[in-house]
Amino acid sequence: MGQELRTNRQFTMSREASVSEPRFEDYIVKKLIDFDDIDYFTQADLLYDLAGQAVAHYKAQNYSENELHEVFDTYGAELARLIRAEMMAHFWEEATEYEVQVSRGFTELKPCNYTATAGQTAHHFRETVTETGRIKQMLFGGFARCLYPLQKFDSDTERRFAIILERDALKWFKPAKGQFQIYYKLGTEQPEYIPDFVVEMDPAILMVEIKARSDMDTQEVQVKAEAAVRWCKYASDYAAEVSSKPWKYLLIPHDEIVESKRLTDYLRYQVKG
């Protein structure tokens, strides 16, 4: 509805459908196939089934045929977006194979940049944290076996695990983003996975993830573990060629982190492919 400022005359404007599709479903399907991750040629039946469900819903509202054409022409793109969002919750794909190329047997440590309050000094890692909710804002030092002089922890559980590492590990560190370039598939996203710790022992090198016990079986934790196990397998294959140590991936429940335990006690949490 519009109104002329000079005469105050009110009027309405409407538009004709640009293209009248032979089937109501076509308004939605033609928008669905605009998405790069939807393949019409293999999923045509599914797309028309889903679009048909949307059409059936609007037909039940007793719209006239002309009104239905107007609804689907105007809102077909939005309906397609909503349908795709539901499809992505059930999306999966499998790689037929992976090609692994090792260009060099080492990579430099990535720099770790930390933000800290002005005047804040690093806490000793053995210092008991009374306000555990603030631990993410705290810097810790005093390490003898860590490859970085300072570290930040996401939880007090990680700090306590560092105490075990300082006693039992040869070397350890918390990786920075981009250090290992491990990526995992979660829906349509492919984010980078950054493990909590990397630890060198006499017999092996460990990639360690500490998770709340209630989260151990979640989809995200499991797909991260699959990606890390695959990376460790390729790293171990290369290590065998150059007489180096194999890699193992450990997924440890948070309530198992007790300072009185030895690092070797956690080897039973190795995830194998």
C-alpha cells in the first residue's frame, strides 16, 4: 500500500508472478538446486518429495490456485532455505580415498599469542586455582618440559594434567591453530581440529584430548577423534620409515585426571582406527 504525499491518495501495488510454473513444487525445487551442495540429478525424487510436503501444507490453508502461485513465487527461496537446513542435519559423505604426501619430516612450532590483563603476572602451574571460572584468562608458567614458556588452559582439569606431564613426559605443549592442520567434517562445515595436548614419551608421541564424560559420545567429539586417528596413522607410517616414534590419539574423560596417576595409566584411552 502506498500514499501520494501531494494528494494523500492511497493506492495498492501488486506484481504478477514472473514465471508461472506448471507445478507448485517447481518454485521450491528450482531454488533448492541453486545450492552447490545439492545434486538434482541424484536427489530429484527427494527434492520433489520435500517440496511436495511444503506445498501440501499451504494447500491445506484453502488458498486459491492463483494465491498459491503467488505464495510459492514470492517465498520459494525462503522455503528452499528452510528445507536445505533440515537436509543438512542428515547430510553425510564418505571419501573414497586419501592421498598423503609428506614434504618434510618436521614443522616449526607456531607462535602462541596470549591476551592478558595489564600488569598480570604468570601463575605457577602448580598453584591451586580457587576461581576456576577465570582460568581461561590466566597465564601459567614455571614449566621445565613444555616447549613454550607460557601456556593457557581451558579448564583446571587441563592444568592438573599439565602437572602429570611435567612429571612423566619428555616434552609436551598445547598446539596453536594451524600447527597440525587436521580438519574434520561436521555437516556442511570443515573446521580445523586443535587437540588439547601433544606429548612425547619414550615409546610414542601422544595427541591428547580431554573431554567431559557426558560429551564423549557426541557427534562432534567422535568425528574429531576419527580425523585425529587418521592423522596419527599417517604420521606413524612415515615415522616407521625414518625409525622415529609412532603417534597415538588419546580421548580421556575429564574425571579421570588425577595427579596421583601416571601418564602411562592413560594409554588405555587410546582410540584406534
